[in-house]
Amino acid sequence: MTTDTLSADALDLIFRDARSFNGWHDKEVTDDQIKAIYELAKMGPTSANQQPARFVWCKSQDAKERLAKHASEGNRDKILTAPVCVIIGYDLDFHEHLPWLFPHADARSWFEGDRDARRESAFRNSALQGAYLMIAARALGLDCGPMSGFDQDGTTREFFADQPNYRADWLCSIGYGDRSTIFDRSPRPEFDRFNRLT
Amino acid sequence: MTTDTLSADALDLIFRDARSFNGWHDKEVTDDQIKAIYELAKMGPTSANQQPARFVWCKSQDAKERLAKHASEGNRDKILTAPVCVIIGYDLDFHEHLPWLFPHADARSWFEGDRDARRESAFRNSALQGAYLMIAARALGLDCGPMSGFDQDGTTREFFADQPNYRADWLCSIGYGDRSTIFDRSPRPEFDRFNRLT
């Protein structure tokens, strides 16, 4: 590693100038780009390296239509017009993979028989992974449009019928955002409002 | 914005070479650094700009000791020896802030009277915010050590007694990680294992 901090331009790209998009330029996101996003996102930390997220990248017209029919009306076009829309799901049985994902402790036994603990950990850590994925996409020159207005159960049945322990949790369209379609950024809180330094 | 993608060095810094730390160099994290982390992290997207995360930055010896007593035995030193340890909490009544955080729709009404929906949204979106916070800390040259082994209820009572709708969710030590204290990185999955491209 030869840099200690990100440049101002880099911070702009992934945080300060980045926006959530609903409108997209007609420009493909390649399979290689999708895999490059994942290769970065998977490096982010999860508790005991659980990696509970399960991603379905809907890129074909057919897949996007199958997904859009479970979305709220306002979100359908945000899926159909995007180059790709990824379902961020999680595996309630992620612990079965811990023997190889976290080989230096018997982490599987921490979750065996405790479905509530698995659900909480899968939910929290797959959300972290989805955040890494969005930052990774931005870092690679793409834009994101995350969404939670959709039928989770219907989407779970539609896409995870073969994986009864997977759950669909939220969605994120990815592509090249059309800046002419967005409004001013919503306000951000001052430090003192939601932070305490003690 | 004058850059379209992050450099390889920048990607190494925030994803590929970054590691979770338990051991810390004896070097302060300043209040200004803490505020700079938040100024970046708050720019990340949350659903309807909910910003449900509530952060308590434990920097004084007294605050770290109050927190460490609620941690699992293996996590106590990871809190006490770190320059700062932040509690990532969330506000179950985040919706009360939506009139100013999301002024262009009546988003408060979507959550009024539905505590389960608020809990799910606060949990998911505060996790996203915690992920942004970790990436922001790394981007500013710091290291992170996230933890979930602690008593959430006890910590909630200890730090949020004055805010009955806040909940402590997870912890993250922040400082300058000591690379001599870490082992090899745990394995990361190949794309095909946990992804489907359709």
C-alpha cells in the first residue's frame, strides 16, 4: 500500500458527490464490472467472516421484469430501466459455511440451533455487505440506486425458491446515473445532532 | 469531481489491504478526525434519508471502561486499548426527524404507528451507516475493529438511558492498527458461490 489517505477527489467520488439515482443512461454494466464490484465488496469485514449476503444480479430483461412485478409501483421503472438491479439477500444458514470461512474457531457452534441469533447476524452483516457493494460500485465509476419498497416475501419466492433459507432484503440498481433526473441532495445532520463524543 | 474511478492504491486502502484490528498503536484519534469520519459517513445513502444511526464515540478512559464492562471477555481489551470505540446505535423513533431529513414527502406517516417497520428500517439502515463509517475511517488513514460480542441491553441502559428509543447495536474500535497483532486474512468466497447473475 503506497497511500495513507484518499485524495479529495476520491472522497468526492465515493461520498461527497455521489448520489442515489432513479434515472439511468443507456450504457451496459458488463459481467466483468459486476464481478469486479463483488471482488472488492467481499473484502469488507463481517462478524466472524460470516459473509451472509447472497446477491442476485438481475441483468436480463426477463430477470428485471420478474423482479419489477414485486416492487412498489414507484420503483418498477427504477428496476426496468437500470442496466442491472441486484437483490441483496441473506442466508439464514450462513453458519454452515463458517468452518471454511472462519477456520480458526468453531464459529458454527455459536449459531447452531439459534435461528433468532442467525437472523439478526445475517440481517446486520448482509446490510454491511450491501453498503460495501455500493461503495465499491462507486469506486469503479458506477452509480447506485438503493430501494426497499418491494415485496420481500414475493421476491424471496421468485428468486430463492431453490434456497429455502435465503431471504431477499433490499435492492440496488447499478449503472451510469443520469444527473438530469435528480434533485438537490436531502439535508445531512450536523455532528452534534446524532453523535455524542464522551 | 475530477476522477471517475479510484486508483489501485485507493482500492487497496479501503478494501484490499484493509484489515480488522484487535491491537492498536498508542496514537490518539483526535476529535477533529472523529468529526471528519462522520462528515463523510453521513453522505452515504439511507432509505428516505432516514439517518437512523446514533453514534457514541467512547474516547475517555471512563467511557471505555463503562463500555468494556458490557463486552464479552474477549472484546474488553479491544475496547480499552483502542484510541476510541464507537457504539453504533439506532433510534426507533427516527421517523420523527423525517419532516426535515426528507422534506419532499410525508415520510413520517409511512412509519407512524408501525414500530416493527421502524425497527427493521432502523436496524438495516444504521448498519449501512456503520459500514460507511468504517470505509470513511479507512479513507482517512485509520483502521477499524468492529465487534458484536457485547450485551446490547446493558449497553443501551448504560449509554442511552436518556433516550428510551435508542438501541445499541454493535461496536467499532478505531485507531492505528498494529499489523504485528493480526493473522492471515480469512478466506473470501469466489463470485459463483454466493452470487447469481441472471
